[in-house]
Amino acid sequence: MTHPKHPARFQELTAGARDIIPMMVGAAPFGVIFGTLVTSGPLHLWHGQLMSLVVFAGSAQFIALGLIAGHASFAVVWATTLVVNLRHVLYSATLAPYVSHLPLRWRLALGGVLTDEVFAVAWAHYRHHPPGSVSPYYFLGAGLAMYFNWQVWTLAGLLFGAAFPGLQSLGLDFAMVATFIAIVVPQLVALRYFAAAVTAGALAFFWQAWPYKLGLLAAVLAGVAVGVLLSLSHPSRSQRRTAGVAQ
Amino acid sequence: MSYVALILGMALITWMIRAAVFVLGDRLVFPPLVRTALGFVPVTVLTALIVPMAVSPHGGGAELTWRNPQLVGALAAVAVSALTRRPLLTIAVGLTVFFVWQGVVLK
């Protein structure tokens, strides 16, 4: 049943899937709500499942439903999808050193499943190791688990959405908050990381009403800028070590 | 209208955004300043995603009160993570505090 020749690969695949379980819980209500919303709009049920299967991006899918219901043009839906998903460029740039040595089909597949949650879990795994030393099966396992989870809960919403009123009020999305805290807090070991995170968090709160998640993107860029400025004014030990090696 | 074309277009755009940097692979070498900047992406983006969820769980205004279970659960998780640095314990305590607060304390 498993890969008998590669037990380590299978273990990494399942480890990635295991570590993303809290995120799967957190995403479940959104999958159901998405499916439910499809049933009340102009799309066929199978359009809703197709969207989850090929787009696999919660925020963009929700916004697209709203735009479609409002008879927006294709160009508007596509442009919105582009803007809402722009933050993913930062994710792939951050993870790029860890996947750049892989065959193209691997990089295309891993890019396809790179959601917020998969980024968080994959990065938490990679950051303890030098680039190139970790196999991609953990990343893939987390991504596939999240992908199948999204399909199942979309289908549940499409078929039984009306049976789950008040799903949003359960607060299952708090699982995402708790997991991200578990990943972020141990990273705040130096003032520059702390200042960057506080800046991004505060601005994301104040700018949350901006359309198309642009407030989130701007808050992240501002937080990163604060971190970079503090790094330049107080070069870190690691940067000095790198400079020493270069000389 | 062909919704299938619309959906496939969304898929292509999303996938290109996510995979473009990966596709460049080894040909892409970031200058040191960009590498420094990317080092701050995880803590900033994850914080930016959760602060609005914890502080204003219903959208709109801040709910900086003990009657906000998201905020109480998040503060508990932050405390556990800062003290122990253990991810599973952080998630378990955070979720427990959240659900107990929501289901018992505020009932």
C-alpha cells in the first residue's frame, strides 16, 4: 500500500499531512460556506467544485462568487484574482531556495498547492534545515492534505450546506490563529522580528477594510520594511558571519 | 457566458502567481537585501493574517475585551508559546481556552 522502497518518503508525506491538521479544521467551515454560497448563486454545483479543484484559493473563490453574482466581467474577476493572490509571490520567493534544485514538475506541483496554511507549515519545517537538505515530500504531504480537505468540505457545502446554519459562529477558524501563533512566537527572538511582526499585525488590523486584501499586502510590506531597516542599522550576527566567510 | 472559461482563467492566474518564482528555480538568485527582506515575510504575513481575526472577529471594530474568546484564546496561545516554544502544546491550550471561553465562560 505504501511505498515499500521509500518508507522515509511516505513518513515525510504523512508528517506534512499530520502537521497541517489544525489548518484543515480551520478551513473546513470556509469550504462548507463556499459550497453553500455556490448553491445560492448563478453557478451550477459542479462549477463550484471545479473552482475548488483548479483554483484552490479560498479568498479568491469567495470574492469571485460575489463578483459573478454581481455580473462582473471576466476581466474584472481575473484582475481581482490576481490582486487578491499577490501575497503568494512572497510565499514562493521565501520558499524558493528550498525547492530550486527540484525537477520542474515538482516545482509546478508545489506551487499549485501553496496556500497561506501550506506556506506556514512548510516554512516552519524548512527553516530548521539548510536549503537542499530536506526532501519535498513533507511540503507535498501538507499541500495534498489541505487540497483534499478543501475538496471534501466544498462538496459537503454544495450538497448539505443548508443543513449547517451557524457554522461561522462555531469559531473553528480559531484553529488557524492558534497554529500561526505557535509558528510565529518562537521566531520573535530579536527586536527586529518583533518590530516587523507588530507593525504588520497592527497595520493589518487598521487596514482590513481595504478591498481585495490589499491592506494585508501593504501591512506585510510595511512590516518587512521595518525589519529590513532595523537589520541595516544593526547588522545581525549571521550577516557578519556571512561577510566574514566572504572575505 | 462560459463559467468554465472564467474558472479556468482564475486557476491559471492563481497558479502562475504561486509557481512563477519556483519555475525560475536555480536561475533566480536574490541580492542580499532581498534575502534579508524575505526573512521577515513569514512572521509579518502570519501575524497580519491572525491579528484582525483575533482582535475583530466579527469584522469592523476592535473587540478588546475579555468577552472576545478569539482574543483570550490568542493571548493564552501567545503566553504558552513564549514560555514553552512547544507548537502542539500551544495549539492545544489555545484551542481549549478558546472553546471553554466561548462555550462555558460566556454562556
